[in-house]
Amino acid sequence: MAINILDSVIANRISAGEVVEKPASIVKELMDNALDAGATEINIDIVSGGIDLIAIRDNGCGIEPEDVKKAFLPHATSKISKLEDLDSIATLGFRGEALASISSVSQVTMITKTKNLDYASQISVNGGVFGKIGATSSTDGTYIEVRNLFFNTPARRKFLRRPKTEESEITNFISRYILAHPHIKIRYTANEKLIFNNLGGDLLSAISCVYGMDIIPQLDYIKYDSGYVKIEGYIGKVSFTKPNTTYQTLLVNGRYVIDEGISKAVYSAYEEFLMSRQFPFYVINLRIPYDEVDVNVHPNKLNVKFAHPNEMFDVFYRAVRQTIYNSLNPITESASYVSNNEVNYNDSDDDGPSQNAVFYDKSLPKQDAIKLQQFSEKDFNQKLQQVEQEVEIEPIKQLSQDKIINNIKLEKFVPERNASMFDKDIKLNSTEEHPSYQSITNFSDYKIIGEIFNEFLILEKDDVMLLVDFHAGHERLLYDQLVSTINNQRIDIQTLLVPYFHQLNVQEIEYIMLLQDGLKKLGFEIEQVGPNQVSVLTVPVILSDINLKNFVQDLLHDMSNKKPKINNELDRMLMQKACKSAVKSGMSLNISQVQQLLKNLDINQPVLLCPHGRPIVTIVKRSQIEKWFKRIV
């Protein structure tokens, strides 16, 4: 087999595959170059998601005329000159591949001027082919225009996503640059529409530029300094959570990166305060010696590698935990909380200081520090005995016309102590043991005993007791009715007197817009009314009581599904979430509402599972209850 030496044009196009994945990759590379050039003002303009045009102007140091052509050659860089420089990279860009790769798959024009000259230099590169270099007039700095991405590689161009999706990713990247460099003036427009205009200031002003002013009162300042590692930024209060991780920004020496270990450390610090499927907000900048982090592990420079990842996990966990504790206990800020799950630090032992000693601020406490919401085994047992002594079992009364039983104090039981007894004798949700639970009919034949926990109805007939989750039953009925109205194309729509507004980030808005057609089919008209806001204008009449905040938040949990385009699957998901949000959690029913719900379950004959697969009814036989009380063996 003959070995061919590729010419520079082919080689550059292959290299472009690593550097230029999409328009956002180009924006990232050019922004890095502008910041490395010392720019204090950067303007970004894009058209059609950057596919047709990306134009970036900065007021940095510019490029000398004799170096203009060199800048477009492979492996040309002003940031590395010797091998040792790779061990402590302090610049955002450094590979020397960006301009060569970009210009090989697009049409590029660059105008650049240094402060010491009265004229600027202009060069054009069309698909890797150099045009003439000439003099022109311009302000100090560099202007780069990238047009018609992948015009000469149609096979790659067809894999680009729709312009709005590409635009969303560029917007996300630029928002991270604003957070990473709040003092830099950054103005960004897409299709001549202003998206961001950061005027330069502190981090709070940058956060308000990206997320809006309303977010500021929900944040706590975080600062940690060991003299070796420095952490500074803002984290959300424990009551301020988000349905996905798009509100999390980690910066390492001013570079936006994604690191799974640190993300887990922050989540672990919040974990006991978080509800299911909720995530903390944070914008945190880590300052660390350059030789302690390797930014050269991937061409996109988004991933980094720490020399001591376990120690970094520890530092972030402790710093975030400390900030949370101080926020919850503002009077005792000198006190600190440390979880029982923390590792042993071994700062000193017979062999001298530990390897990670340099990372820790000795003012932070260790295992013998104050414990927040923690009990010793002795304290726990005493608390358990106290609870058992206080248990009062009230008799279950039959429902009257005007009263519901909702004060049964079953919550005082501690079933964990006798779990083995229950495990042996009962499988309440087992379809194998109770195969008929999905096909129960004639609920009206059952005697209504009562309601517990504002959640379950108790019904009785012969030697069988039914526990009915009336929220799940209500949800099932709504879902089936909505399916029927959609299938028969007779859905009634209600226009909201006052539209519902919801604050989102650009990624969330992009995802909601992907669902727009499916939502409209169900009766929800949603439109974008600002860079960080959508409004809901209509809802289906059948769901007129829907909690729109919960509905939108629930939709955003599924952002990992980037292309929800299968119509029947999308419809099913939307209807499930709509119905879930329409069920009022914690509500109590009066006797007429109970009777109507049971009547509807009889009439509609639904599958006795909620749209999410949870059972509506559980059967408990008399013999099982007698086993619990050891009446029978």
C-alpha cells in the first residue's frame, strides 16, 4: 500500500474537523484570541446561527503586518515558544490551529491594526487559498469576518443543525464568557437583534446581564482562600434551585470548563436540601497554579484535568458547605458544618504533611466541628422512644356528609423498625399477587371509610380494603379526557386574561421552542417575549386550573432529549406533564367530590394507573391486616 503525504489544503480540512465542529466552535476560538490580545471591548454579530456570518471585532493589540499571513498557517501561535510552556498555559488560546482550520472551511476576511501604526492590514482566505494582503484604514484591534461555513465541504454542512439551535449554543458560550470576564464590555447580536450588552463591571452585574436582575437576591457570595487555591463567586440559596444543570458555570483561571468531579462536589454539598430532580445554581471561579491543571487534554479546551482531583472535590465540597451553613445561620458565621461523609484529611502524621495539605485553609473545621441536623446514635434512640410514647392512634371514622377524616396521626409511626415483618407478608403493589387490581369496577359498591394524608381514600367491601390515590385517579381522568379531545379534534382553548411569564435561560428557551408546535396542538400557546422570557397565552379549558410554573419546570427536566420530534411520543409526554401539573397536591375532598371521582372512575373505565405508571388503587385483604397484628400466622 502506497503512503501519501497530504497537501496542506487537505490536511487543514481534516484538522478543521477537530477544531471547527460547529459555528459555536468558531466563536469560542475567536473570543479566546480577542481576550488573549488584551481586548476590553468585544462585539459579536452572527447571522443564521453563525452559518452565514460570524463577525467579531475587538480593541486588542492587533497583529503586525509581517505576521498577518503567518496567523493563518497551521500551528502558528504567539502563545507558546518552547516545550515547557505546555506545563503552565496561562492563555485561553494556544494551539495555533484556529485560524488555519476556520479559513480552510469558510471564507474569511481579517482587518487588524496595531497601536504603533497609522494603517491596518487586510487579508482574505477563501477555503484555505490566500488572497491579496493590503493596507486599509481601521481602528486599533482586529476584525474577523467568517462567511459561508463549510461551503466547500457540503457533506459536513448538511450535518449542521437548524440555525436557531446553532444560535442557541453560541448564545450559551457568550453568556459564559460574560460571566468569566465581567469587566470586559461584550455586545452580542443575532440576526441584528441585541441579545447581550454587558457594559463591564463586577460579577453580579454580569450575572444580571445573563440571567436578569430578579436572580440577584437568591444568591450567596462564596469565597475561599488557602493561599494556594482560591474560590470566589456566587451560589444559589438552598431554596433557589433549577430543573437542570444549565445554570451552573465553573471557571478555572478565567476559562469556562466542564468538570464532572467538581459538579458532583457542589451537588453533594447541597444534596440534603434538594428536592428530587432539582439542581443548584452557581457561578464559581477557581484560581489555581497553572501547573496544577492541564487544559491541553482536548481540542475544544472545555475539559481539563487536575493534578489532584480528589483534593479539588474536597475543597469545593467544604467551601460550598461552609457558605450554605453561614447563609442558614447568619448569627453564627464563625461556626462551621462538616458532614459525616467527609474524608479523613490526614494533614500530618508520622510521615509528615500529606500531599494535599497545601489545598486546605486550616481555619475550616474537621470532623469534630459542629454538626448541623445530625444526631448521635444515643440521641436518635432517645428521640425514637419519645416519638413512640407520643403516638396516639385515633379511630377511623366513617365519612359524613359534611366532614372528611383528615386528622389521623399515622405519620407518627416509625415503620422502619418493623420493616421485615411487612416485607414477609405483603406486596401491596404486586400485580402477581393481586392480578385484578387494574380492572376494579363498580367503585360505588364500596363503602367509603375516610381519607388520610389528604392523599388517599379508604374504601371497604366484604373482606377487601381499597386504598385509592385520588390525585393519581384525578390525573388519569384528565389525561384520558385530554387524549379524547385531541383525537376528536375538538379541544376548547381558554385565553388567559393575564399571560403567564416565565424566566428562562437561552438553552431552556430553545428547548421550549422545540416543543412549541406540540404544545399548541394541546391548547398551550407559548411565545418568546425576550432573551430570557417566554409567555403562556392560552391553555386548554380542561386544564384551566393547571399550575403553569410546575408545568414549565417539569418540561425542562427533559432537556437531555435534544430532538423531541416523534409526534405521538411528544404528545404523550406533554399530556402527562400537563395533567400532572393540573392535579392539586395536598387538596382535601368533600363527600360529593369523593363520590363524583368514584363515579367518573366507573364511567370512564380508565386503566388504574396514572399516566406515569403509578397505581391508582392498592388492594389490602383482611387476612393481610390480621397477619400484621399476629391474629393469624
